[in-house]
Amino acid sequence: MTSLYITESGAYLRKRGGHVLVGRNNEVLLEVPLERIEDVTLVDSVQISSGLITEFLERNIPLSWLSGRGRFFGSLLSNGSIDIIKHQKQFELLQEEKLYFELAKKIIYAKVHNQLTILRRYNRNLKLDNVDTSIRNILAIRKNICQADDLHSLMGFEGIISRIYFCALGAIVPDEFKFEKRTKMPPRDPFNSMLSLGYSMLFNEIMSNVLALGLHPYVGFMHKIAKGHPALISDLIEEWRAPLIDSMVLAMVKRNMLTKDMFETNETGCFLNTEARKIYLQTYNKKLRSDNQYFEGKYTYRESIRQQCRKYASVILHSDITLYEPLELR
């Protein structure tokens, strides 16, 4: 199966027979059989024919839009992808609270574990004292996660740990990409720009799977329900941030795959230019297609994300959090 990311400015998509044709001006860039397409993401000014949109709706193929700067605009889904029974269960569990809260603690603990693993891996050779101090501070605060007795306290501990983590991460990267804290909406430096784009792509990846499973993306178990906010996606992304995006961006700057002059900075923020975005998206797709063995068996990261979304659906249907174990790096 294929996930299509169309990033060429001025490109268009249309149907030709049983294929999706991607072109620009009079040039055909790509042709893919419809039955091989799993989901489609359009970036920036990409045109799509109404006939192809209808075809995607009939085949339950999620179609999403992102800006060139990584902002998630939304997704188009068909009636066939909505499972009202799962939606009902999601809302019912909001009233019980305990199951959702215990699941939130499991995922936050895994998220912190993954952040610690990233810092330890990179500081093994660097041996930076300030990073060692950050690791000790995170370990001290992590003890409170399992003892937290309400969601407000839990998210407070998570927020403190994240601030310490990103400060330490900023000390690990090469001098050209050093930063002091996590900034978003908009990102203020190249490294934060890469993190933001990666999180948006990952957000879209999880959204496609959640929609395909018929879950309600706006009913989460950890982030509060709010207008226009797919809370469930914000919940399910947490365990994947460090293993997929943080580690990938660190590897890219360590290997000099991007340079600082490949970013555009103005009063609205700092963003990857066209050349940098192409390199970034190629690296992202390669990462998602690479294998991992963090779960039973050998799967690509994309397959593992899909499995985790399925497991979450099982938790909802059976009201049993033992059916879900978050990803923990080794």
C-alpha cells in the first residue's frame, strides 16, 4: 500500500482509468493504481479533480491538507469510515474517567521514558554535564507520574519534564542548530521548524488511521475536548514523538543533511525552504517505512502506528487498558 504526499507547488491530481495521475504543467510526475493508495496528503497549492475526490470517498481513502509550513488544515472522510458504536463508547467512557486517566498515565510514562532514552543515547559520547543534570531532574519528577491522582497534576508533571527535555535536546544538537526551548505556532529557529513539520506529518499519519478505524478523532482521553481540536490524535501521538520525529531530526542535523541557509526566517517564524522540505519529507517517508521490533514481530513504523490505533479501538470496545501497551524505546 502507498501513502501519497504531494508537495510540488502547482501540481494536480486526477483520475485516469484505474489510476491516480499526478502532474504539473504538461509533465506527468507520477501514476499510481487506485487500489494501492491508502491515504493522500496534499501540501500547499496542489489541485485535485472533483472526480478523484468522489473516488477517494467511495473507497474510504482519507484525504488531508497541510500547509507548506506544516500546519494541518483538515481531512476529508466518507460516511463509510464513521463507526457510531465506537463514537458512543468513547463518549460513555468520558463519564467514567478512571479508564481514560489510567491510560493517560501509561502513555505519559512511556513518553518520558522515550525522551530519557534519546538524551542518554546522545549524551553517552558527548558527556555534557548540563544534560546529565537534566536527566537526573527528569528521573526525579517522573516518580510523580504513577502517583498522580488527577489529570491536571499528571499534565503538569508532563509539562515540566518536556521543558527540561527540550532544553537538554537543544544542548545536544550541533552549534549551527542549537536552541533554548521548544517554540511552535510559529517555530522560531530551524530545529524547532523541523520538529513542528515532523509532528504535523505524524499527526496526519495517526489521523488517517483513526479515521479509517471509525473512531471519533475529537474525543480524547488525555487532552481536553475543544472546538476544532482532534484531541484523540494529540493523545495517541505522544508516545511516537521522541522515537520517530525527535530522533530523526537529530540524525538529520548530525549528518549535515540540512544546513541553516535552507531555512527562511521572517516575522512570521522560521520554516524550511522548498529544497529542505523535499529532503525532509523523503527522510520522513524512509523512516516510516523502516522496520522496528519494539512490538511483537517485525513491522515498519507505519504498520506499528496502525497496530497501536487498532489496539486503542480495542481498549474502547472492551473497556480494558491492558490491551494497550505504549511504545518504549530500548
